[in-house]
Amino acid sequence: MADLENGKRPGLIGRWFPTRYLYLRDGDEVRAWALTPGKQLLGAAGAVVAGAWILASSGALTLDLIHLNNADSDVVRARAEAQRLNADLQARLDSAVVRMSATTGSLDEMAQMVERRHAALTRVMGMFQGVEGAEAALAPAPALDPADANPVQRIVAIRMDQERLIARAEQVAETRAERLRLAFRLAGLNPAAYSPRDAGLGGPLVEARDPRALGAVLDVDEAFAVRIRNAADNLSDMRALADAAEGVPFRRPTQARTTSGYGVRFDPFNGRPALHQGQDFAAPLNTPILAPAPGVVSFVGVRSGYGNVVEIDHGRGFKTRFAHLNSMAVQAGQRIALGQRIGAMGTTGRSTGVHLHYEVWVNGRPQNPARFMRAGDQLVQQD
């Protein structure tokens, strides 16, 4: 009103929040409060903040409920799958007991069937030689004492143990193969490129993809042949991935703390944005630097900006570079093992202090070393 009386047009705040009056009557007494534009603006801002806080809290609560529901669903699915597998195994064993107890055939026929299965199973178990933990997991159960069990009971016990062993073989092979697949994915690699499914049991069994053909080759029933095929395929994948993983730089070159990661950063010398193609580690002078995987030393010397450098070719397109070294402990052409000392940390070249600059290359392209080290840490923890 004052603005209008003075001939002035109200401002934006005045138009949106004109002065309002609040009247309170108590008997004959009337009180009035003026709600100025500033007070109204302050109240509106408070309402907006409160509304935003309520929306954010509701959204967070909703997300938590969704995540909790997903986790519960995963647990229920995993439990149901475990129960299904146990029920399937128990049904197989019960069926075997019923068939063997009710059969009118001779004990020789039953024994021959069990022996054929045992021969096929022995062939598969032999493939697990050298697999860590497999020997204990796949150890056969002790045979029943002939003095305490009749021939049928002993044959049924062997058959049940065969079912247990093939189930354990499938589980061991699949679990270890999946663990290696996860490590490759964490490193940004496609595990399928390192585990071609063409090895199997070897020889004529490679072509025996048809369960009936495989059963004929192994001289066992079709269902058992399928399970042997599954265990062999998973084991072949596991061995192929394990062989490939030996040449991948999964391990850390040093346990020193990280000071700079892979990606765009401000150059410490000119302050301009620049791509940092490796990862830096800081530690005292002459801290040992170790090979992250077996390989052949492809370069030892000085490179512009890098100072003293060691480069290792790990095969399959994997290479690593170690820069700013104070000393080198290897020579070009030398074959080195995992964890072998290749040099000592220094500050040579374009360096602001003692540190290691570490690079990982795949098929001529620089990669983020942190991905490979994270994958290696996961493998070490599971081992």
C-alpha cells in the first residue's frame, strides 16, 4: 500500500508476497499482526525445505525397502534351489535302493553296473588332480564291512557314494570356474574368450555331446553320462581359466599406499588436465617392486619422462610397465616368476618424489590397474 500511495510499483517479491494482516479479536479488543513479504518468503522457504526433506526421506526409505525385499528374495531362491538339489539327490538314492532291493537279477549284474559307473567316475576324478581342495572333497566313503552288511547293502552303499561323488564333482568344478569368471569380469575381461568349451574329457569323448553316445563310450546309463559331461565341462572351463589367470597381472606390484589413480588428473608440473595411464604407489626409497604375474622382461632401460623402466610381457596381449625405479634387478629377455623382485622404488624421470608408476596394457591399450588388483584381491581372499 505504501508503494502504491507513493506511486511506486511493487517489486517481484512484493507481487508474490504482498503484505497481509492477521487479526485476532478477544472481546472488544482486536489485535493485528502484519505478515510482511520477508516473513512470508521465510515461511515459504521453510515449507519447501520441509517438503524436500520429507520427499528425500520417503525416497530413501522406499529404496531401503526395495533392496531389503530383493535380498530376501535372493535368500529364498537360494534356499529353494538347495532344497531342490537335496530332494533330487535323495530321490535318486531312494530310486536306486528300491531298484536294487526289488530286482530279480543276479548280484553279478548289479555289481557289473556299479563297476562300470565306478570306472567312469574314476576317470573324471583323475581330472581333478592338482586342484586345490578337490582331493579331500572328492574322497570316497569307506566301504561297508562284509561282516555287517549283505552284498545288496554293500552295492547300494557304493551306488549312493557314487551319486554323492558326482554331485560334489559338479559342485567343485562349477564353483571354482565361477570364481575365476568373476575375477575376469572384475578386471574388465570377457571370461568366455579364455575358456573355449572344446576340451571335455579328451579323445573321442570330445565329440560325444549326445548323452546316448557318451553313455555308450563310458558304458554307463545316459543320466550318469550327462552328469559326467557337466562335471567335465565345468572342470575344463576351470582349468582353461586357471591357466589364463596365471598370465594375467592380478597381483599387486607393491603393498604401498596408492597416491594417484588411473584417469584424468591435473599434471603436478604444469597444473593442466592430463590423462594418467597408470597407478602411483608411494613408499620409502628402494622399496622392492614385485612381478604381478609370470612373464618375460621385454624392456629394461630409460624412457622419456618415465626414468628407469622395466616392462614385462605376460603373453596373451598382457603387458606391464614399472617406472621411476631407483634400480632394476632384471635383464631384457629374462623369464621371471610371479612375485619375483624386478627392481626398487625411486624417483627417476619426471617425478615429484619417491613412488612407483605402474601401468597395465592389454593388446596395446592402457587399462585401469585398479581393476586387475581388485580381481586379484578377490581371488586371494577366496583362496
